[in-house]
Amino acid sequence: MSEAVTTTDHDKIRRWVEEREGRPAVVRTSGSGGLLRIDFGEPEENLEELSWDEFFEIFDDNDLAFLHQNRTSDGNTSRFHKFVERGK
């Protein structure tokens, strides 16, 4: 199944990311917030790794949801994801 699903459940998001060897990260903007990202593989220079608590604080403060795909159409593990506004 290659359908994308949306969740706001912190445990599900963390499990999905960690199963793919990802880490919570942010591209810092002005202030204490930033653009949330998931960093896979070697850490990217422009990303700052976050604790899960920091990540979910930004996630909730910005009313985000996590749109993700579990499997590609050919059955492989998918890393497709993006952050969307809740209720969209």
C-alpha cells in the first residue's frame, strides 16, 4: 500500500522516523522556532538536531500534522513525509 496518511500522534511519528534511522532536526529561523525536518543518514550541515521534546514543542505550537507514507508502490520502506497544517 503506497497511500500517504496523516497523524499528530507523537509516538507514531517518533516510531516512523526511528524505524528509518532518522533524527528530528530544524532549520533555524529567527526566534526559538524553525522549519522542522527529519534528517536521515549523515547529519546535514544546515540542520540542527533537536531532542524529541523540542521537536514536538515546535510541532504542536505550529499546529502541524505529519503526512507520511509507510511503503512505496513496489512495497519498499518509504521515507516520504512532509509537515502540513492540521485539518488540511
